[in-house]
Amino acid sequence: MEVIIRHEGAVGAYLARRVGREAAEDLLGDVWVAAFESRRTYDRSFPEARPWLYGVALNRLRHYWRSRPAEDLVPDVTSMANGWDPWPAVDARVDTQAVLRAALDKLRPEEREVLTLVAWEDLTVADAARALRMPAGTARRLLHQARMALRNAPEVAALLTDLNSVKESK
């Protein structure tokens, strides 16, 4: 129970960033069941369970993605307040997300997983390696390759230039 209390927020956020809040709530329960069932595989020489739990969560995500229908659901926008025009901000965010998603999609899956665990989940490279069941040196190499690929992607460079020029002009 203590492990759940300590790590529920981080694991839930990890899932929500990948599948949305509603699906993440369902998956989080699956993660705890799977973690409990596989608790004998946890290496107690590591003081922190979070990387291991991210590995369990990643396995549940993979199962979810394999079982998911091909079509994506459209979010419900009927509850937006009247008189408020969110579309300029939405357009900018969608454009940014589309560029970043396309750049991330070009990465090899291992590179993408290491990068997201380090950048989004605030894991160390060693903990990300542990979550992905790979040597720490391999994780460092994959992280370096992912960062270089993103840095050298023309669309990401253009996005960063646009974002920096907007900040400077305000």
C-alpha cells in the first residue's frame, strides 16, 4: 500500500501523458494488479521502486495499444465557456504538438522510450535503463541519439526558432 501511495501520482501522470486521463485511470489499476502479481521480480537492491513501476506501466501500455481500435476518439468540446475564443491558442498548441509528435515518431522506439522517461518522467538515465531492462550505457547512447535526432530535425529547429522569436517580441 505504501508503494501505491508514494508512486500513484507519478505513474498516473506517466500513463495520462500517453493515453489521456480517462484511459490512464483504468490502466493505473491494471498497473497495480500487474505489479502485485510480479512483485517477486522486483530487485530489492534498488532503493526506489518507481523505475520498476514505469516498466510495469509500459508493459500495460503496450498491451492497451495492441488492443485499441485504429480510430481515435474526438474530444468533447461542448462544455467550453461562451464568449471565449480558445482557437488561436489551440491552433498553436496543436501545431507544436504535431511537430513534436512527428519528430518523436521518427525516433526508434527504444530512443523514444528512454527520452520520454528521462524528459517527461524525470528519471535518471540509470533508472530509465532499469525500467526498460537494458544496460545503463545503452540507455545513455539511446538518449544521446534521440537528442541529436531531435536537435537535427529541421521542423523542430524551425519550431524552436518560432517559439524563441515569439518570446523575444513580447
